[in-house]
Amino acid sequence: MHLVRELSDFAAANAAWLRVVRLPTYAPELNPAEGVWLLLRRAMADFVVTDLDGLVRIVKRRLKKIQFRPHLLDGCLTATGLSIDPW
């Protein structure tokens, strides 16, 4: 449970359109970003970089490729058991 009173007041005041899902403190299996990081690590497995600029270039290029493949992002979300559905 979040301890900031302003946040809980905001959630209560906007309950008509805001859905709050309480997650455990650390649950990588419930975090879609973990799936994106897994895809990124797999894509970068065969690359060798010599400087930070090279690493940044590779990461940006791989993230851009993931961005234009929405089925990959949908898979990361589905793996968590969460979904983006209108209610």
C-alpha cells in the first residue's frame, strides 16, 4: 500500500476513470518492462562495443526495432497476465 496520502486521495477522487492495481513490492514477473529488457539483452548478445557511444547507439537501434513490432510489446504485457482492455 502506498504511503503518500495525496496519492491515495487522488485515486479516490478519480475512481470513475482510474483503476489502481496493487502489486507486490518487487515482482519482475508482473512488470512488462522486464520482458522488454529480456528482448533487448537477447538482441545485443552478439555485439561488442568499445565505448559508451557505441553502446548507446546499439541500445537505441534495438529499442526502435522493438517499438515498431507491437506484437513483441503485446507479448511482454501478456506474459505478466495483464492486459490493456477498456472496462
